[in-house]
Amino acid sequence: MTAIHHTPDLFALSEIHGPVLRPGDDAYVAEVTGFNLSARHNPDIVVGATGTDDIVTAMRWAAATGTPVAVQATGHGANFPIDGGLLISTTRMTDVRIDPTERTATVAAGAKWRHVLDVAAPHGLATLNGSSTDAGVVGYTLGGGLPVLGRAYGYAADRVRSLQVVTCDGTLRTADPDSEPDLFWALRGGKGNVGVVTELTFDLLELPTVLGGGIYYAGEHAEAVLRTWVDWTTTLPTQMCSAYTLLRLPPIPEIPEPLRGGFWARIALAWTGDVQEGENLLTPIREAAPITIDTVEEMPYAAMDRIYMDPQDPLPAREACSLLRALPPDALTTFLAQAGPAVPDLPLLLIEIRHMGGELSRPADIEDAICGRDASYILETVGVLPGPEVAAAVETATTALHTAMAPYGTGHTMVNLHGTPGDEKDRARAWTEEVYDRLTHTKETYDPSNLLRYGHTVTPQPA
């Protein structure tokens, strides 16, 4: 990496309209801090991009100086601290344009799903967002994008029509099925390996309401609920999307009573079909154990945050995931031994098994780099890291659970939920061997100098 020490090196960045900050500047810390506070970024320089021209200028400067580059919008996926180099912050680029006739959205690099829903919902249109609409659209989609309604509609990346992207030579390109098809392939599931996306156009859904919410049970019923839920998932139509979650919630004011400070089992769900049919399908789940809270209702799609109730405030977190082929009875026994009521002091905030399959298993109409279409379930864990001692305990518990469940897995993860990326072998687990090989070759084409080497990236390889 070329260190940044001399003012002449920064002359080209004077053309940037947004702030250009260095360590010690008043706004520097706020600019580099994302949602996941466990990643403490310390770039040599941060550019607060206000538009595509700023990103083009920043990338041309990085290419000329050999400076590595990272990009951050909301920082929900900031699992890797940036030390040195250039950080491009896209938080100011939040423009959203809706075409209600074509049912499409075109969004700028820093737009959140909430920004899109606020404009789309009045037209009765919905997005394939994840469990929190506070997350950024672009980073989520580049990783494939696992939606709340994934079983019903597939991955968010399946709905992408085109992307505007600045590649590492500073060239602004349009990637779609007919123009730059290799780039279009890599940007849908290959994360931020081949360029910096400035704009994204994708299809919307005609879906004004859903039946959704969460059913909460005291943690002592975790086993009964889990075994009922797994049996139930084998019988469902694709319109039913659900997840089983164990929540060990801290006693803090942000969490409402009676959930505050408790250990809970939860079934989160969303149903896109007839409301009464969906209610009827829920009978086995509602009879699995005594219910403490039931929030399931027909709701406006724009209210989807009510289903998973993800944290709204930034926090330091360690996440990880494993893709699972199946959950036979011995897998459930293994899971409960690691994470159930018999482990009361487990330092993990959330342990979730989400039902996959349905449209998530269908091959994309236009080939992409997504891994996960062969999984029946996905196991995700999240631990909060208030200090080094707790961080070590979270790491131990995370490793133990995912290792124990490995015999039931595909051997792969999803790039957006992978957590802190390790060495090249560990990063490669986010893709099949064939996809990883193609991705490294595509990286060689568009980023041969490996400028985009922070976060979950691969090393370029010549064909």
C-alpha cells in the first residue's frame, strides 16, 4: 500500500464535492463509524462521496497511487476493521427513483431499504429487503440479499436489472445482461470484489400487505417449539417464510417488557398468500407450547421491521452463519445441547435457524454468484461484544456451535452473514468451488492490482 503523507498526493481529491478527511479531523470518527461498532476503521483518508463523480475521482486517485479501497454505506456488514488506505463513505448518496409503471426502483449507493419503502409503499409496491430496513440496499444486494420473503420470491440479487459501477481503473460502466455480463454476474453475489457500485436498478413486488409477526415462548419450551417448527417446515407452501430464534436478551431499557432480560424462543414469520389460509397454517405453531406474546397480524409491507425487531441502534457484534442441508432429529439434539435451556449463560444474543428452499432453491434466470440454493436451512449467530472478556466467550461459543452443526452443513456460508472473514480459504466458503474460481478470474480482469482487498474479498487470479 502507498502511504498517504504528502499533500501533493491529495491534489486530485480537491475536485471532490464531499468532505475529504484524515485522522485527527473533527468529523473523521463520525464519518468512518458504521452500525457494527466492533469494526473500528482507521483509514488514511476518507472521502464522503456526494455522487458518482466523487467516486470516479476517488477511484482514479486510488489507482494512480496504488491505494487500497473500501466502501461503506450503513456499516451493518462492517465485520472487518479497515487500517490504512482509502474509505469511500456513500452515506450522502440516498437518492431513490420509483417507476410505478415498470415496478422498478433505481437507488444510489448509500440508500437504505427504508428510503426505498417510503417511496414505493404509496404505490402498493414492496422490496426484497432483509430483517432490518435500516440496512443499505447496495451492500446487501451485492452479497445476494437474503430477504424476509426469500422462500416466496428468491434472492434480492435475482431481481437486479442493471448496476452502474466504477471499476478499479476509474472507469464508470453499466453492468447488465447485455453489457459487461461478467461484471453483472460477479456483482450479484460476489460482494464488493470488482468495483464500487454507484447506482442499482431492480424490480419491485406488487405486495401492499403481508401476514407477519413473531410468536414468543418462554425459553424452557425451546425444544418443543423447535421440533414442532422443523416438522412444520417440511409441509409448507413457498408463500410461508419463517425462522426459529433463541433470544437471550439483556436487561436494558431499549428492550420492552416482558421480553427484557429474558430467554425466549421465537417463531418469526411472513406469509404472502390469503390471510385466513395463513392463519390456519399457523395452528401447529400456536399449539406447540404456551405463548407469551403473539404479534402476528396483517400489516402494511412497509411495517416489516415489526417481524424480526432487529436492534435499531449501533452495537459491537460478532456474527457467523452456516448453510445446512437438513435438520434430522440428531441435528436438533446437537443444536439444543449447544444452545438450548441447558446452557443458561451462553453469551450469544441471537441464535437463529431460518427456513430456506422454495424460490431460494430455484436457479436464477440469469446466472449469478450466489451460494445457498442447495440449503434447506441457514444457522446464524450474533453475539454482542461489550469488552475483551465477553468477546472471547462469544468467539468460543460461536465456534463451538457452528463446529457441532458442521456435519449437517453444506460446508458453505453466505457472504453477508459470514462474519469476520479469515484467510483466503475461509473467505472461499461463501461460494462453491466453481463460483470462487470464476470470481477470482473476474477479479483479475477488473481489479488486477487488488485495490478492493478489504472485507470479504478474494485474491485475483489469472485465467
